[in-house]
Amino acid sequence: MGFRNPLRPQRPPRKTPCSLTLEASALGAVEAGGRTIGVTCACWPARPNRFIQTVIDTPDLAERVARLIEIATGGYVVLPGATGTLAELAWVWEKTCKAIMARRPIVCVGDFWKPLIDMMSAARARSAGFVALIHRPDQLDEHFPRARP
């Protein structure tokens, strides 16, 4: 069993903008005939949404990110999120920049990520070429041509 913070009260998970976004994207994938995989983390009370077909439980954030990297061989779509999403993006971006893992598309969706991408591009111009920013889901086709029906 993973670490549960004893200082954090255990309460039923509530729907957040992040969880609602994940649920909507999983529904879209299922409706399009795709397969959905949820990689959970024992330190979070939330459980996978009803559209997740395969669940992979992990004990902590480090193992979760490692599993996400392992299974996402086609690339990464980064939706607006919080600090966990930021950590996942940073880890994938760093491993790609340093050629620690094979290069795969990393696509951030929405203006939420624009300040971060602009800041990193200004500080380290080379890092900018590893991450794309799109504004509409239909722009994903440009970065994931194999995913087209």
C-alpha cells in the first residue's frame, strides 16, 4: 500500500476540473474506439473514472510517472492540470531533452501551458523544440498522424 499522509483528512474524492477533463477525454477515446488506461497513485484518494478500461495502480508519484512514460509510446497529450501534471510534464520534457528516452510528441493543450513553454523557450531555446502547444483538440492530428482512423 502506498503512503497516505496522516495529516491530510481522508474524505471522499470530489469532482475537480482536472478529474472532469480526464473523464471527458476518456469518454472521447472510448467513443472513438480507443483503449483507455488509468494509472493511479496510492497517495491520491481519487479513483479512475467510469470510462477507464484498464487500471494500473502505483504506490507513489515517481512510479506513476515511470509507468506513464513506459506505456505512452505514441506520445503525450498534456491537458490543463495542477502540480502533479506539471511534474509529469517536466519529467517527460527533461528526459526527452537529455535524450534519456526516445523522442515522442509532447503536446500541451490550451493557453494554460503557454507561460511555461514561453519561459522555458526564452531560458533554454533548445528545449522549445520538444514541446508543442495547440489550442483545439482537432490540432492533435498534426502531431499524432498514426492515431487517425
